[in-house]
Amino acid sequence: MTTALPANAEQLDARGYRRAHAGKLMIIDRAVGTERSARDFFHIEDVGTHPTGLLVTGIFDNKRRGHMLASSVREATAAEIEWQAAAHAPPSPEPALAS
């Protein structure tokens, strides 16, 4: 028996997933209610196969390479990208006091 995927579901092999997401900022898809962290973001580097699906390799916040199953990551939204950029922005300098 074959189960049909929903019409909007996308089934990609490793090569297709790599092409679709190359150079994109990805985010770990945490459980609902889990607070977002700058450590959840990474830039996708490679995609390979794994017995349970696709294995995504990326460079994380600490400049280290990590691996995750593709089902637990997704592209970051525009709002998440802005949040991540703000989290990495250096603090604004204090305004100088007039003498």
C-alpha cells in the first residue's frame, strides 16, 4: 500500500535538497514553546543520505561543523534572519556626554 503525500509536500533526494538550499541560512526546527537561540542557526554546507532520510551538514554559530536530519531543519524566515542578525550585532556605543 502506498501513502500519497499532500499536494504541497516536496520530496527531494540529497542532490535536489542541496541545490534547493545551498547557501541558505537554516534553523533547527525546535519543539513548539522552545525559545529560539542564536545557536539554532547555521549555513548549509552539504547534504548526504542516511538510512532514516537526508543528513544535512552545516557551519554553526561557533564556526564548527554539525550534522542534522533534514526533517529537523528548515530555511530561516525573513523575521528569523533579522532576529539572528540582531543577536550577533555588536552593542551600540554609549553616546558621549556633552561637557
